[in-house]
Amino acid sequence: MLRSCLYFLAAYCSLSLLSPAMAAEPHDENAILTAKSDTSLTSPTQFLDYPLGQWHLRHDQINFYLKQLARESAKVSIEKSGQSHEARQQLTAVISSAKNQARLDEILRQRQTVKSGDTQQGPLVIWLAYSIHGDEASGAHAALKLSHLLASSNEQWINRLLDEAVILITPSQNPDGLDRFSNWTNNYRGQVNVSDSNHKEHRQNWPSGRSNHYFADLNRDWLFLRHPESQGRVALFHKWQPHYVGDFHEMGRDQSYFFQPGVPSRTHPLTPKDNQALTAKLTKFHQQALDELKQSYFSRQMFDDFYYGKGSTYPDINGSIGILFEQASPRGQVQATRNGELRLQEAIHNHVATSISSLKGALALKDELLEYQSEFYQGRDKTLKKGRQQGFLIGAPANANRITDLSALLEQHHIEFYYLTKSVTQGKVDFAVQTSLFIPVNQPQKSLLLAMFDNRTEFTDPTFYDVSSWNLEQAYHLQLIRNAKLDIDVLSKKRPKPTAFNVDEQAVSLLINWQQDNAAPVLQQLLQTGIRAKFAGKPFTIRVDDIDVTFPAGSLQIPLKQTGNSAEKITAKLTELVKRYPLNIASVTTSSSVSGIDLGSPDFHPVKPIKPLLVTGQGTNASEVGELWYYLDTKLAVPVTLVDIGRLTRLTLSDYSHIILPGGSYSSLDEKFARKLGQFAKLGGTIIAQKGALTWLNKGHLLKTDLKEARFYNQLFDSTNLSFADREKLEARQSIGGAILELTLDPTHPLSFGIRGNSLPILKNKALGLTETSTPFIVAAKYAEEPLLSGYLAEEYQRSFSMSPAILLEPRGKGAIVILADNLMFRNIWLGSEKVYANALYFVPALD
Ligand SMILES: [Zn+2]
């Protein structure tokens, strides 16, 4: 206690940002407090009982500190925005004057009128959010320091700031990743600092703390909201509708400091010009702050404002100004860099400085920020006008589940939409009540709506920091009419009632259309209960309640006469399952079809229970592993065994039905294991391999089809007569940031079952292809003749991929290898193409 008090006394200096003297003393957390500060509030160092940053913070320490500060200060309250996957609470400190704190409800009511575009009442709202990548931890530390500073300071400008603004501070946006990192790095921190970047303290295990529980990059999830952390954050965004959002990160250790604007030519065209003008005006505040610290920095040269699924760009398409900050990473305590040793304390200090410059800048530009946000929402219809409505008409034929997912997503983004009261036909396409919805274009969230369905293939700059397209129409494989005109009478806010599950007393079988997203998890639950199901190898039409209904290939049949399972037991189980996984189940009273195969046909194949093994660990791509795990675990609810590469050689592979190889290098596996894996397939196992895993399988002589890889594609690009300065441009054209390509399916192939039509959009982000094959019956999908649907893909690639195989099924003895040139469940948002994995899991082994 005594030591802490001395810290306080010794540490006063001016708060007119950080004084130059501070640069020499970056360790002292209280140095930015002033003589007027309220010393009764517990500082982070007092709370921890050691100097902030001496050990990396754990998430629970952050939460306990925020709660303590809120108990001690009338200027601080706490906002909860749900839990992480591992049930860690996501907290935000709400800091404002005591007077504003007493009327937060009123302020929040005012914030709810922002999207109406009326003149704004109430304070400026600034949201500073840190460490969404859990191993970029200087931000979380800076956030605690800043929270204490704002709550305790009585500096004049801070008093004015808290009178005129509400500051939201979210120190740790990825709680599970932050704890994974801090436990790791603290474990290997010695009494003596080791700056060698090879030291374990700076080199994380697999996976790193960057990602969340399912190894997902949460800073790519702001549009599609697959994870609870993102859902909580986007709810917080729309509740407060901030004017300014600061997004604090770390980058490579050899860099200096970066703040936006990013590369101007790489700003998404839907972002208003005024947004970029305000971003530019704010830079002088950050420049001054860092110049005072003699900290070098840069802007405009890296990073971009293109993909709206990031924390600094989502605000840009929602009436706010998002600014990205990147500090060179010290990772552990001290790391050697090409600019000398970089200490955690220095990194914390820089982020505190730009947090303060954010506050100063936003306060100085308050009127402009308020006006910008109001203007952003002006001229948009708040309610439907009478008569015909113009908008997006969306359908997911036979798949109400897809519409359920979509409607939940739109609701979270505050995008208005309507259900249909009766089926309609537009542009010769039928839209049924259960499987359609309508989104009016002229609505408050028009910009975000257009961004989510953005489709473009022309770009001024072919360089992309992330994907070049994410069109929801293609990711969800929807039918979409963009300029539909519907009468107001056919629109309703009320969700249509799902079809009830009734079983006819005379029923002989139950049938499930495989196009429904919930068909696969229901099948998995049936298999786990010991209820047998078959899938149709060919389509058929059969009478259901006196109507002829066509079931596509892949549809499930659950016979009601099963040894060991009474019809009552089967019906009871499905009644229970449709509550958890709503879907349509038809009951039929005859095995005789109107056309196509009868229900007793040998073309109905029994589905075998599955026991998949997912290969993980160093040498595999953590994002792809995480996406596959998320799908198997949270969607199919199948127990999946995760095994690190290093342990694979010791396992009895025949204990498993499927071995799934996500993208990766697999360089630690040798030919001996390749032979073992080949034997696994020959004896009836199924291997599912994608992207980089194919390279290793090819080397191990497990593939019959040849691969085309980067070396092949690079020579397609003409590099003669290019100057040295053209090198970056050539590299940009040669890289595939992520573009949407069309596959042409063989709809009769089991890997294509359940996918509507014979065209499937997929996301491609790797220069990898398969050579033409003369082996019959193994190609399930090829790239279309003109494959590019949306995004940037160099013409050299477009020509080369055209009509070449993309999805193959190579038989191997009694088993098979499923060959995927692409990751078909990228970020778990490719709901159309992820069906291929369900097909590979349940249908392929049944084909022997
Ligand atoms: Zn980051």
C-alpha cells in the first residue's frame, strides 16, 4: 500500500497528452495522473499488487478490476454483453459524468432514435475496444489504465469530456483467446527478461491466442456473427450507436505504429467520402500524441477499409467512424526487434496515448461526428409506405432452416425484413411462404444491407488485406431478386407457422428432404439412438397427404418397421428432435412411388453411424480445423475426436470411420504414415482432405489425380518488362485474397446431394487446382466455364480454373478419398457448400 501511494506522489505530470519526459519512464502507470486526480480510486497496480504489465493480465482480473472501479466511482458503470464460448463474461466499462450516469436510461432511449436520422440529442458516444486478437494484449492493459485515468482525473478537459460524452471501454474482446495467450506467455516468463524472439514466451503453442474457442478470428466475424462474442458486441454497438470506434491491435514486432487511414484506394466504395474526411481530420491528434512520445508511426500504406467484417470497418457502414490502431508486438515482456528491444510497457503506453488522442479528437470534432451520423441515416424510410414495395426477394427452396438463420442474422444487424403471407412468383421464380423473405431496400440499414449482398468484379486496386467478396446471396446459396416489387398486402412481420409433425396411423415410412439444413443433425441424432435410416441414391415422387411430392436424391427414409425400434419409439424420438431441429418430415402410407425409385428399392442405402477423427495441431491450419470442429460439434452434434499430428502414428486408425485432414503442411508426417492411411481407406475408411492436405497426400502417392500448385500458376503470369516497383502489383495479382467462384455440379453424384440446382458458389483463397482426369464417375464438381462470380481473381487464374475439377471422390479399396480443392466451410458462413461435408460423412461410406 505504502509503495503504491509513493507511486502516486512521484508520478504527477501534465495530462496535455503525455509529456516528452514520459518516454523515458514508460514503466510508471500513474505518470499520466495529475495533482487533481482522485486518489481514493484503486489503480490497476494497487488492485493487482504488482505493477500493471509485470505479468500478462488474465480475463478474470480485467473483469474484477472493472467491477471494483464501478463500485468505487460514480462515473463508472458496467455493461454486460454476453459470454464467450467458454462462459467468460464480456464486460464494457461505461464512463461518463456522475450526472450522465444517473440518466443513462434516457441517453440510451435517445440513442435508439439515431437510425431515424433526426437531429441528435444527447452526448457523444465513443467506443474504445481492445485486444480482439487475444495475443495482442497491450491493448487490454492500456484499457485498464485508461479506465482508471478517466474515472480518477479531474483535469478540466476530462471533466468536459465526461460531461459531453459517454466512453465505452471494452478491454478484452476475445476472452478465451486472451486467457489462452496470457497463461502461455506467463508460464514461460522468467525472473530475467529474455528478448530473444525464439524464446518460448514469445512463441505460442498451437493454436495461438489470436483466435477464440473454435480457433475463429473474431475480427472477421462482425458481419456473419457465428460466435457469441461477436453477437454480444454487435448488440452493444446498436444499443449505443457510437460516433467513434477505436479498434486496438498489435502487428509484427519489426513494425512501428500504425493508425488509419489505411490504403486510400482500398476503401470500400460504399463507405461515404465524409467518413474518410473525418478519419483524415482525426489523424493530427494521433500524430501529435505519438510525436510527443517520439514514437514513429505510419498511415495510408498498409491495411484497408474494404471488408466490413472487421472492428474498424463495421462502424464505417453503420454511421460511425472506425479507426484501426496497430502497435508493434512485444508479445511477452520484451522482444528484440529490428528497431531495438520493444517492451510491453512501451506498447501499453502507445495505446494509452492514442486512446487519449482518440478522446481528444472525437471531442474536438463532436459537432461534425454528430452531424455525420444524422446525415448517414437521413432520407431513408422508417416504415413501409402504401402500395408496392421495392426490395430484395429471397428464397431458399425446401429449406426453411436457411431462412431462419438469415432472419436471425438480419435482426441482429437491425435490418428490417418481412415474411410473405402467400407465395409469389417473380422473374419466373417461385417464392414459397415458409422459405422466403423480403427486405425493403430503402430502410435505415440500407448501407449495411447493400454491403452484405455486395457483388462486384471490378476494382481499382487488386490488393486485398482480406477477402475481396462475401456476398451473402452466394455464401447462403440463396435465390435472390434484387429489384423485386411486392404489394404491401403480401408482407407480414409474423413468422409463418412451421408445418406440424404428424404421423399417419397407416404410415410405413417417414421421409426427410435432405435439402433442409437440419436434416443432417437429425440424422446424426437418429444414428446415435440406434434408429436406422436410409438415403435415396436417386430422386422419386410419392404421394404425401394426397399430393404428389418430389424428393431429391439424398432424401432420408426412416422405415417405421425396424427390429428393436417400435414405430412409437421412432415417432417419439422425432417429435423430440423437431423441437430442437425444426424441419419438415413427411409420413407416407405406401412404399410405392408415383415415379422414380420405390421405398424398398436397392437404391436406398443404409446410413452407417460415424466416428470421425479430425487432425489438429502444428502443421494444420488452425482456422480450418476450428471451422470443421465448429460444424461437427455445434451443428451436427457428433462426438469428434481431435488428434494432434504428432500422435497420429500411434493410433489404430480403423477405430474411426472418417479421417479429416484440414488444410496444412503436414510436413512432419512421413511416407510410412501415408501407407498406413492408404491402408485405412482400403479397409473401408473415408479420408476427407482439403487444400494443402492434398499436397501431402499427393507426395505420399495417395492421390490418383494430379495437382496444380503455386509454381504452376505463377508461370501463367507474364513478368517480362516489369520494373522493380511493379513487383508488389504482380504479387497482388498472384495472390487470391478470397473470391467467389461458381462450381458446376454433377447433381447425380452423392457429394452433390441436398444442394439446390447444379451450380454452387464457393469461396476460393488458395492457388490450388486439380488436373483433368479421365477416370469416370469421380468428379462431383468442376469450376464453371466462367467461374468468377464476385470479388477479385486475376484473369490468368480464371482461365486456368475454368472447367477443371474442384471436388472429387476417388474410391480406394473398400473406402474412398474425398478431395476438396477448396475449404467449403470458410468461416462457417458457406452454408450452401458445407453440405458436401455432410454428404462425405454419411453417404460416402454407404456406397461400398
Ligand atoms: Zn489484431
